[in-house]
Amino acid sequence: MKSRNTLTFRELLKARGSSQQFKKWLTEYIDSGLGPDGKEDPHARHLSEKLLKTLRPAARPFVMLTRTGFEWFFRGSSVEETFLRFLDSDLRYTVHICRYCGKWFHKEPMAKPYSNGIHCSQRCKSSHSVEEGKRRVRVKKLEICQEVYLWAWNQWREEKKIKYSEIDDVAKNALARKGVSKKFYTDHLEEITDGA
């Protein structure tokens, strides 16, 4: 027999749409399973201390004995109690936010963590992987540019081998040998000099 507390995915989406507070809590809870390395494990989701303190006073359910066992019943339908019903349901592991398009969806999670976040479709997963690859290449190129810029700056400042006006040209030539285009250097010069 299903508990009367069972929250359906439709009810969850309705609550999310009608309350900004509920959506904020739900997003925070789902994001707690996402690690800094991009791996996502729905079974590692947890409540933050702040959210725990907020929800504790609202957690005043009472137990009713039925023919099939004990059941938890909540007194009302406040935002807090709806969120507690969510935590008491299987949805706490099966509701996800696509890490590429932001769509909310419902599916059984894998037993092992997702290496690059959870996605609503193979298309989103592929697109996210491509974007992540481009981002990593860009970050690597910026690191190379910053190293070369510092090296060129040092050639002028410390070793007095070049003039100040030659710093950019020397850096561009050195970057060309490392496979970074002059255009990339020019387009990202502000980021390069700020990070160097």
C-alpha cells in the first residue's frame, strides 16, 4: 500500500513552480550531489546545515498505525512540509537538473556517480562534453599565454634584453611556437595580463 505522503513528480513540479523558496531548496539539495570535479552522485545528496535548521521546526509529523504498518502524516501542505514529503519519497534520488540545458526531469540514477554531471538526453550529454572540452582547451591556452607573457615581461624588466614596446611581439612569436595563435593572444590580452 502506498503511503498517503507519496509525492508525485507532477506535484513536485507544481510546488516548484508556485514557490521560489521550494525551488531554491530543491535546487540546493540536488546540487549537493555535484562535486567540484564535475562528478554527480544522486545518492550523495544532503541537506546543508542552514537548510537543516530551517526545516527542523517544520518536521512535526505524527505516526499512524495502519494495517500495513506505520505511516508518517504531515499536518498541512506548507512549503516546508511539501519539501519534507519530497525528502521522504524516492524522488530525492530520481529528480535531476540537466547540467547542460537546465531541464528538470525524472529518472532512476545509475549505481555509480556520473562523471560529467547528469543530463536529460544523449544530445545534451554530447553537447556538454564538447563545451567542456573547449573550455579546458581555452583554460590551457590562457595558462600558456600567461606563462609566456611573464617570460616576455621578465625579458624586458629584469634581463633588459628587449624594449618595453617589444613585449607583445616577443610573446606572440613564442606562443606561435607553442601552438597558440596570435589572434587568441590579442583577443584575450586583458585576461592574460590580469591573471599573470
